[in-house]
Amino acid sequence: MWGICRRTMVKVGMAKPCGLTKPSHLVKPVSATRVAGRYLTHQQGLPQLPVPPLQQTCERYIMALEPIVEVDELKYTKELVEDFQKAGGVGERLQRGLEKRACNTENWLSEWWVRLAYLEYRMPVVVHSSPGLVLPHMNFSDKQGQIRFAAKLIAGVLDFKTMIDNETLPVEYLGGKPLCMNQYYEVLSSCRVPGLKRDSVVNHARSSPSPKHIVVVNNSQFFVLDVYNSDGTPLTVDQLSLQLKRICSSSVAKCTEPVGILTTQHRDSWGRAYINLIKDKTNKESVDAIQRSIFTLCLDGAMPAVSEEMYRSSAAVQMLHGGGTQWNSGNRWFDKTLQFIIGEDGTCGANYEHAPAEGPPIVALIDHVVEYTRKPEMVQPPMVPLPSPKKLHFSITPEIKRDIEEAKQNMNKLAQDLDIRVIMFGHFGKNIPKAYKMSPDAFIQMALQLAYYRMYQRCCATYESASLRMFRLGRTDTIRSTSSASAAFVKSFDDPNKQNAEKVDLMEKAVKAHRSYTNMAINGQAIDRHLLGLKMQAVDDKLSIPDLFKDAAYAKALHYQLSTSQVPSKTDCVMCFGPVVPNGYGVCYNPMNNHINFAVSSFNSCEETNAADLAQAVEDALLDMRKLLEQNPRAKL
Ligand code: COA
């Protein structure tokens, strides 16, 4: 079955040892017309996610705890682990259950993971779950420029959509192996829907007829914009510009209630408010139109003026949560899987709801769109008259008004609480670690470990996302960046009693240990999802939860004070997200060849943390690590 795909797809980066390989710009579809069944054939050729051996996970779990828990705690946990994995014990029973589940499902993990990590996670999606993406500043600074750029952006997304619809997207590779492409089919025409205890995601892409409109938000008002002509061809950039102008001129005043702000609420509150909102027929029709739309496009108003140095940080605020109700937080529908955001001043980016996909497919789509907007404009065919875009109406009862007011207050508190700092580290990028024959990602992760250790004189549980897309319907596992090797490295780095040669040796060992954990994770052999699976199996089998999962060390291992992710791109952009614990940091980075973009977030309500301080400490750590290598004759280029 692989044969068909091999013949039809563009093969890129097959020989590469590692690294997620994206097709080069502009992505050329493998065929101009539909290749029906290609997607399914590709998917069926992918391996299934394995269940790692029980003993291996137990051993590796203890190793992962060593640098982050006390000696006494570790001793106790070792006893629990022994008991859990003993012959004929509960661990073996759960392992058998998991293996059976793996035989009977396409992916034993994905459904549980989406449910637990997203749909049953009740914190607001805004800041706590949905990442923002900051694009480079675009070349316009007024309403007219905003509209023209928005029109090109829509055309670019529709161009990419053609490849999804035709099943002609070039397959991506990681470490020479083909990746699951499912997430690309989940991001357009889909939307999260709030529930009372659990949310769901609706995907209209495969419904018949499939959606032909996007929703444009301007001044917190929603409009349906049909983006295809009646003959099925996409609207031209001129046609789109005209329609966007019409939308802007019929939504000048900010006189309506910002209904979209409801999507920023705690999920239980939004779930209750949602039932009430859609009781009304008009409201239901309006919400349906948003949910069914291909994506939303938010034409933003101004944001507070900031210095040039703070520009990217302010743009990150705009993409992550809109800045609060006096700025753009009401100009969104945060449940929508994909929202493009365009300011009048040339600030652009996106926000996406995380349940259907990880960052890399979103970034691949956006890379394509940005490249598309840079193409010289073609001569446009004569304009066909079009009906005006339809405004979506909402009837606001006193109860809905109360919900909106409550959502506004909570959103403003959250906006006040979030501190975010975006920096462009310009001294070097992937080039330097590569020159020293080190994995750039591992090098950056070790710089983060060093920065954190210098600030707090301790190591903390650290999460880095690893792609499981080598497997069918694969999502992510955790790379635990804090290891005994990383702890030895950071503890020695500023120790005047240690020789440089020894420090270099410890750095190399720490970098290698990280890369080896990465390989283990992307091959489905990491510990975190396996442990989660064993716990979920106990729930499914209606067994009492094993003590291992009630242990303080397990809670400590999951309290990620550093939650990190690499999201690489062709465009010079950076993704950003909030911390996952109140006293933690969220760190997302995009390593380019000669520089690295970082977005660091923390909460102001936590006195211990400070995004700017960590960002500075990371810069210092990267420079000091390079200096050490340069000074040491052993670490030759
Ligand atoms: N010497 C020289 N070069 C090396 C090297 C070494 N020892 N080790 C790696 N490299 C090179 C690679 O070949 C690659 O080259 P390229 O730039 O030409 O592609 C480059 O350095 C980058 O490799 P590395 O830094 O090791 O990272 P990676 O690209 O393999 O990525 C992960 C590592 C963990 C980020 C990746 O496997 C992954 O899982 N990505 C998905 C994460 C995700 O889903 N994030 C989003 C969550 S929302």
C-alpha cells in the first residue's frame, strides 16, 4: 500500500538523520487534481503506537525522578514501583489491558489524551491551552493595507485548503520516517464546543456540502463571508478586498455586546452559558455559522503603544489573548480551531485551539500562507457582483448579558496576570551547536536548564513536547529535559573548582542524554503517556488507582515549572503559550539557522517567577555555553 504513496508524493528529506522536514515553499501539490484515497492509503501504511515494556518504563521513571525529588521520597517511590511491577501484580494486569487496547484501536493513546489533556481540562482555553503565533511585522500600517493583506491571506489559506481537499499535501518526515498527516484534516472547518463537564470538537470539513464560508470578526461583530463563487472557484483577492471593506464599513461602531468573550471563560461556566445562549434560534444559527466556518479572521483594532523593543511581546499578548476587553479580547471566538489575527498596524498572527492539532501542522499552513501573500499579484479577472456579507445577530437576554460581564471581568484579570516576553536571540542559531556536533534542540534545552538553575539553585520537572506522528493518529509524548546528566552539568557550570574540560565533558553528556531521550520519545518509548495509559486502564477496569499514581513524587514529576516546546518554521515567527502551573514558565522557541526566537511567559501573581528574568538568563546561558566551547581546545569546531 505504500507503493501508491511513494509514487505520488514529493519525497523530501528522506536521507536526513533527524529533524521534522517540511516541504519547501511554496508547497507544490503532488497533483493538481484530486487523488482520492491517497490520505487513507498513507495512513494505513503507518505503524501503530507501541506499548513500551512495563519494566523499562518503571526503571526510566525512577531515573527521571532522581534529579527532582529528595532522597527519602525516591526511596519510598522505589518501593511503590517494586510493588507495582512485581510478577502477578497490578502493573502486569494493567499492561496486558493496555496491550489488548492497542490491538483493538488505531491508537491506544490518542482518544484518552485528547479527552484528558484538552476536552476535560476545564481551565479557560485562552492562555491556559490555546497557543498564539506571532508573525513578522507585515508591510502595511493602515486600514486599507490591513484589508488588502487580509484578502491575500484568505486566498493563501484557500490555496492550502485545495491540497487538503485534493489529498495532495506532500507527506512530512521525521528522522527519515513518514509522519501521520491526520492533523491537517482536523484544523479547517472545525470548532470546539463547550460542555458541562467535557467539551467536544465538531469537524464539518467532511460534511456534505462542506462549508464555503469564513467568519470575519471586526469590532467584536461577526460576519459570514462566502469565499467561493457559485462555480466553485475561490474569490479573487479583489473580490475578497471588496467584501472585507463592506464588512468594515458596516461594523464601525463598537455598539454590540462582545459575545465572543464568553469563549474565554472557565469551561464549566461557558458550558452553562452556552446552553442558555443557544436556546434562542437566532443565537443558535449565529453560533452554528461560526462553528461551521472554514476559519475565523479577526480584523483587530489598535493595541497599546509600546517601545520597539517590546513590540514582539505586545504582539504575543495580542495573539495569545487580545489584551483584555478594552483592546481585542472580545474580537475573537476562542473555541474556533484556527483564528487569523490582523491588526491595522501590520501586526499579524494566529491563535489556535489545541484539541485537534499540535503546532507544527498549523505552522506549516501559516508558512504557506505567508509565502503566498508575498507572491506578486496576478491580473485579476473582472469583478462579478457579489451579495453583501451577512452579519450574524445575537439576542442578548439579561442572563446572557450577566454572563458576558462575568467573562469580561475574568478575562481582564487573566490579561493582567499574564507576563510574556518575546526575544530574538541574535548571536547564533542552530549553526553553533551543529558546528560542535551537538543537537541544537538539546543544546537549547540545556541552556534552559542552566538558566533555571542559576535563578533558583535547583532543578525542576521540565516538559518538552515530542512528536508521536511517526505513528498513526500520533500526538505527543514528553521529553523530560531534567536528567541526572543535565543536573550534573548545571551544578558544575559556575563551580570555580571545576576545570573547563570537565564542564565541557558534562555539557556533552547532558546534550547526548537529551537527544537520546528525544529519540526514545519520538519512537514511542517515553514514560509519561505509558504511565498515564496504565492509570487510565485502572480507571477503565474499575480498579482502585495504584498507589504509584497517588505518590507525592508522581505529583512533583507532573508539576512542570518549565513547560517548553520547539515549534520550527520557515517564516521568522514564534509561537507562545502560558505556563501550565501557577509558579511556572511557558517557553516556546523557534531555532532558525543564525538566530533563535523565544517566547517566555509567567504569571504576575507568582512572586517567584518573572518572564523577562528567565528570558535574560537563557540568553546569558546560551552565550556562556558557547564561550566555554570556544575556550576549550577539546571541543573543536
Ligand atoms: N550534529 C550536527 N547536527 C545535528 C546533530 C549533531 N549531533 N543533531 C542534530 N543535528 C541537526 C539535525 O540534523 C537537524 O538538521 P536540519 O536543521 O538540517 O533539519 C537539526 O540539527 C535539528 O535537530 P535537533 O535540534 O536535534 O532537533 P529536531 O529537529 O530533531 O527536533 C524535537 C527535536 C523534539 C523538537 C522534534 O523531534 C519534535 O518532536 N518536534 C515536534 C514538537 C511538537 O510537536 N511541538 C509542538 C507542540 S504544540
